[in-house]
Amino acid sequence: MQPEAQDEIGFSAWISLAEPGASITYHQGFLAVDATAPVSKLSADHRRRLSDLAAAAARAAEQNLVHLVQARLGPDRFAYRAIARPRPALPSKSSPDALRPAASALLS
């Protein structure tokens, strides 16, 4: 069973723990309609939470933390999913490449 994000905090927590390739569903329905006040059947509070969650997913994609994909479930109904991307390796503070700028400054 695939996990489902309930809110922005849960989604962010999932990103911090997810292994590359893991996925989470952050909405099922028609996101553009469900998040828009005049046409949505959701309550104002639910629309706000959905908009916050969708914005968090978009930010995570912009930061290359996830891929965002959709799967058609039926007419006007989709599963919106985030797939965790591999995290870039951070250079070790003691690696030669990390120390090179400091060493160069000392030697000049």
C-alpha cells in the first residue's frame, strides 16, 4: 500500500526519510479543480491544506528532491504522486576538494 500525505508537514517529513524511488500520493482527484474555490466541492479549510500540500510538492520538485507524476484513475480523476530522487552526496569537510580553497588562501 502506498502512503498518502495528509498535509504539508507530513509530506516534508516523508521527503526527509524517503529512500530514492519511494513514492507517496499527495492527492487523488482533479487538483486544479479541487483547489479552486468557485468550482471545488471541498471545504475552505480542506482547499487551503490541499493548496499548501501542492505548493510543498512543487517546491520539493524545484529543489530536485522529488519527481512529480500523475496517474489517471478515471475520467477527471488522477493520483498525484511524488517520487523521491537520490540525494546528491555532500562533500566531506575533510575531503581534499573541500580543503583546497582554504589551502590556496593560506599559500598565496
